[in-house]
Amino acid sequence: MHYLYLALAIILEVSGTTCMKMSQGFTRLMPSVWIFVFYGFSFTFLTLVLKKLEVSIVYAIWSGLGTALIAAIGIGYFGESVNALKLVSLGLVIAGVVGLNLSMRH
């Protein structure tokens, strides 16, 4: 169950960060409200995960996958720039998250 909670925490964090962009500096009401809703639930699920898993691993996975997903959304949805260095760096973030997941199993 803790992996489901971690996945939800990541999805909710990514949703909150996406709403930050869409809020245009808190000038649009609904995206601004959703920031707090999504982050509140994200932290709630993250707290539940931390009852069972190590904080060093959980936080790295949460922030790493969140960063990679936000970068993909920025490129795919918001039309942000993409280059080889950015793609390689995102690959390294994902490789790090995989490595951390493998370390939890040993």
C-alpha cells in the first residue's frame, strides 16, 4: 500500500506544480486554489508513506520523479525548450530513482 501512497503523492505534487504554472503568479483563481489542495493531499500521502519507508529514499524518489515528470510536462504541454543535455540529465534523475528503489530491496 505504501507504494500506492507514494505514487499518489508524486502525482498530486506534479498536479500542484502544474497548477503553479497555470495560475500565472496567483492571478488565476482556480489554478491558485488547486495548488494548495494538491500539495495538501500530496504531503498527506507522503506522511503516510514515511510511516513504513526511509525518509532518505522516499524523499529522493518523490522529488526525483516529480522533477522528471514536471520537466516532461513543461516540454510536452507548455512547449518549453528541449536539448540533449536536458534529456540526458532527466535520464540520470530517473536512473537515480531506479537505483534508490533497488537499494530498498536489499
